[in-house]
Amino acid sequence: LSFVLDFLIEKSQIAHVSLFKNFTDVTILQYFLWIALPLILISFSVGFTHVVSPNAIGSGIPEMKTILRGVSLSEYLSGRTFLAKTIGLISALGSGIPLGKEGPFVHIASIVGNGMTKFVTHFNNAFANEAYSNELLAAACAVGVACNFA
């Protein structure tokens, strides 16, 4: 998942530079495209995240710390939040804006870990214990941080 996100972000940034290089004849158009594409991507990222799942807004680390302390945040680890977070992250970082991806990766890994917990409890009731779920979420947070430096 981390590789796919990084690949798509890189392709978006390469497309931004190649679009700039294709219009070498008209300098004003070059500058307009250089500014307009990131603004369009950032606006799309904000709008898509706000419409699909407002829980995907923000870093994700403070909310994960809150969940690990035992507070239940509804819809924070849902599939809609996963979709909004990944597409929003790809379009925001693809625009070239200097944002950190560590927090969103922690959130995305936690959503995947929570989904794995729900999947495994259908087969083995030993993982239905809340302590195991918290351990898996903590491990997922660590995996989210580790994915950034792999």
C-alpha cells in the first residue's frame, strides 16, 4: 500500500513538471500551469476529504493516541475514512506541497489493522478481546511510521 501511494504521488509530480516543459513557447501559460495544477489538486483533496469523510481530516496521530487510551471515536477507522485519506493524501502530496506523510500513514495503517482485527475475529474468537485489538492498533501505528522510512 505504501509503495502504491508513493508511486502515484511521484507520477503526479512528474506530470506537473512535464506539463510545465511542454509549453516552453508561452511563458505566461507555463507560470499559470505551474500555479494552477497544485491549486486544483489541493482544492480537490480538501473538497473530497470533506465530502466523503470529515474524519479523515488532519494528521491522524492525536486521534490514534486517543483511541489507544480507550476513547471510542465513531467512524474514525471506517472504509470511507480510508478512501478519503488515501485519495486526499495522494492529491495533496502530488501537488508538491511540503506536507509530512507520517501522520496519514499512521492513520491508514490503523484502519487496515482494525479491518484485519474484524476479519480475524470471524475465524478465531481469541482475537475478540479488546486488549488484543489495542495491541494490533499499536502495532499498526508502528507499521505506519515504519512505512515512511522503508
